[in-house]
Amino acid sequence: MGEVSDDPRRRVPRTDAVLADARLGPALATLGRARVKEVVVAAQDRARAGEIAPEAVVDEVVATLPLTSATLRPILNATGVLLHTNIGRAPLSSAARDALDLAAGTTDVELDLATGGRGRRGAGALGALAAAVPDAGGVHVANNGAAALILAATALASGREIVIARGEMVEIGDGFRLPDLLESTGARLREVGTTNRVHRADYADAVGPDTGMILKVHPSNFVVTGFTSSVPVADLVGLGVPVVSDIGSGLLAPHPLLPAEPDATSELRAGADLVTASGDKLLGGPQAGLVFGGADLVHRLRRHPLARALRVDKLTLAALEATLRGPLPPVRAMLEADVEDLRVRATALAEKVGGMAVDCAAQVGGGGAPGVELASAGVALPVEAAEALRLGADPVLARVEQGRCVVDLRSVPPEADARLADAIALALVRAPG
């Protein structure tokens, strides 16, 4: 009996006693009792297994409680890839974040306060989008870029043919291929040209009574060089069918740093009947599919039954409007950052944490401006630091190249430099060697 009574497992505190500890009060308020109880039970199990002392259960719970109810963790993007798909592409502006907080409650998203009746859903966001691209007679928002294109293809070409250049039959990421997406609408694809060359005559010969639309797709993830030719939108106008241009990256107007990147304004001026794009790339907003075009054609898409399944929620509408009407979004600030300023920041960071200030090359990423390198600066660290940075309490994603870890500052906002320095200092202590 003495051995049983001395069993340390008997000293493991009861669940209700742990939950009553004052140190868990804030967590109970932010995470809820059920989530905190899960952590308590896990700590009790560790104590019973002899991994921690019974008296350390509450300390273990405090140390392992998550900060929020969501499992997503904030990450500092030091890869130099401005739109990194794996970490959520465009970071939102402070204005867009404030709009999300406002929209999280009950709002007038579809209510006319003056009459008390139903209002136009997302009128503010649609108005901001129309103001940003005045050449568009109509605008619409779907839940992502692929959805915008699928809506256009369904409304214009379901059961008919889509004429598309063979070299524009792209894979858009994670194994999703454009031909598969388009064929899911019930359309048939009519490929024209070869992998590297296509001419206007190829399109003209393919267009017939069964053609629903011509589709131009910007190859946003790769560059084909050498013996190549493509046909611009302006040369496809007049073939007797709607021309849809999928520009991908969400650039609304020409940008001097990205002269080869298509934009919605230029494509419409060239004669495109519809332009589709993504909101979470170069626009710098939330994930959304943007549609621009003639008023009648956009209205046709908006009233299509599929539009209901692809519509965005109030959070997206709020963040999109704030992105369009608010200050310069972070992606544009990163894109337009002065390389000399980046070098000054890199030198200061290297002096603070060690490592060596270096010049490097950043890129847009996320299906935008393929092949374009942006002069940048950062800090080179031992290659082992990359893993330590990624696994730290405040994770940092850097890149590994030429046998070293490079922390590229073009993708890090200046206000995060102190936070980055602290994360690097801790990582260098933990990194092997």
C-alpha cells in the first residue's frame, strides 16, 4: 500500500483545480474552456507518464497554450518573394485589416439603411473597383481568379468551343490545369498554334458558329524565349466572338517596374470584352476573382446561377474596398522599395545580429511578372539558420542559396526589422554549429 500512496501520479492536480488557477483566466476568456481543457489534459498526461513533475502541470499549461483559437501562425516573409503562395500571397494593408474587424460584426453588406430594404450586395467594393478601372463598363467579384474565369467560360461557352493557343494551356499550381478547369464548365477546347508560336490566322481559321469565346491567358508562372510569337488582344478583336483576357496577377494599370506585365486597363482599351484577374496578387488585397468588361456582358455573368456559388463574403468585400480606397498596400510598397534603403537596413541588421550584408535579387512570385528580378539587399547567415528561423517562436521564412541562408529585406516591411532581429538572434543561438 505504501508504494501506491507514494505514486507521484496521485499528485497530479485535478482538472477543475488547474482550470481555477488565476494564470489561466486570460486564456479561458480568449480561447474558451474547451480548448484550454484540452491543453490541461495533455499536461496531466505528461505528468502521469513521468515526463514532467506533477507540480509543474500548471506551468506546462501556461507555456503551451496557443495565443489564439486558430492554428494559423504569423510568419515573417524574408524570402524575397513578394507574393509567396504558401504563406498567403499578399499581406493586407492596415486599412484592410481594420475593415475586416468592422465587417466581422453585423453590417449593411446587403441592406439599404435609407429604405430599410434590400441593398446591392457589396456596392462599396464594386464602386471602388469601377473607380480604379474606369474603362470597365461593369465589374464583378468572385471568390478567386479561377472562379472568375470559370464563371466567364460557363456563361459564354458552356456546350460550345473555347479557342485558345496551345502554348497558353497552363498549369496554375498544386496540379490544377487550365484545360481541366475549362472543360469542367462543359465547354470544348479548340487549341490553335504550336507550343511556341501562334498567329492571328490560327484563331481566325478556328472561329466558327460553335465558338463561344476566344481566351487569352497570360503565362504568369513561366517565360518562353527564343523562336516564339503570340497574338495580342487587339489583333483578336473583330473575329466575331467575345475575347476574354485572363491577366492573372491583378495589375489594374501599367506599372513602370513591370512593363511586360498585362493590366486590366490596357487589355480593355485593346478591345477585350472581359478581363479576369486575382485580387490577392499585385493588387495587394484579399483572395478574390476580379471581372471587368462591358456592362451588358458583366451583368450576364452576375445573373448567371453559378455566380451565387462563387460569390464572396462580407469580409472579402470589406478588405477589397479598403485596399482600393486606402493607402498603398504592402505589396506595392515592397515592389517600389528603393534598393539603397534596403542596403541601409541590411547593414544595420547585420551589425546587430552578425552575418554579412549582401546584395541579392527578389521576385514578384505568386503568378506575377515571371522572369523579372528586383534588385534587393539582405543578410547572409549560416545555412543552418534557415531551419532554426523557420522553427522559432516567431517563425521567419528565409531562402537558401549558394550554401547560405539569405534574409531578403525587400519582402520584410521596415517596421518589422526589430522583430526580425530578435528572431535571428534566437535562431543563431539554436542553430547547430
